[in-house]
Amino acid sequence: MKMNLLNFVMVFIVLTAQSCLDKDDCHRVIKIVNNSNESIWIAESGIQHIGLNCQQIPGLIPEGGSYDLEIRVCWEDRINRTYQGAVVFYFLDESFKDNFPDCDSIRFNQSVIEKRQYTVEDLNELNWVVTYP
């Protein structure tokens, strides 16, 4: 009896793990493309950033350049669970490099050129590529 239960549990774990690996709706990268004629910085956060820090994307994205914002988990899970439905990108000018603001003050920072908010559905429509401007 115990062996049958153990076998059942093992089969269940294997099937569950395999179904997670085969998920077609798991994106680990959002590509940020800078089509402007100026270098930009990017910061990202959730729509409710209480207790969360804005994450600065490392390095300046040069004009005509791009950056793959990669995470270990699925962006769908982070957006829908941790970020409460949407990821927010702050596009900042070059002066931002010397003064990284916290989430509560970033929207008032003079370096913020634009703020955009994306749901999973929005990103699916964009094929997970966010283009600035």
C-alpha cells in the first residue's frame, strides 16, 4: 500500500514538473528597444510598489540599442502575482545616472521622460518587445 502511494506521488511530481517545463505561455525576457536618437535608462516596478523597489536596468541603452530584461521566473507570474497585474517602465534621460530615485519619488523625478504600464495581454500583443519612443 505504501509503495503504491509513493509511486503515485512520484508520478504526480514528474507529470507536474513536465507540464511546467512545457508551458508555452512563459516568457522570461522582455526586450527593450531604444529607437530614439538619445541614450536612455530604464527602471521597472509593479503598479503597486509598496514594499518593492524600482529595479534599474543595468547600463545605459544607447540610441538604436536594445536590452533583454531577463528574469528566472515567468514574467506572466511576476506581473500577475507580484506586480498585481501590470509592469511599469520608467524611461529616463542620461542625467538619471547620477541620482537613482526610489519608487515613491521616481514619478516626480525630472529625469523621467515617460512612464508606461503593460499587462500580460499588452506584452503578448507586442510580442514581448517594448520599443521607445
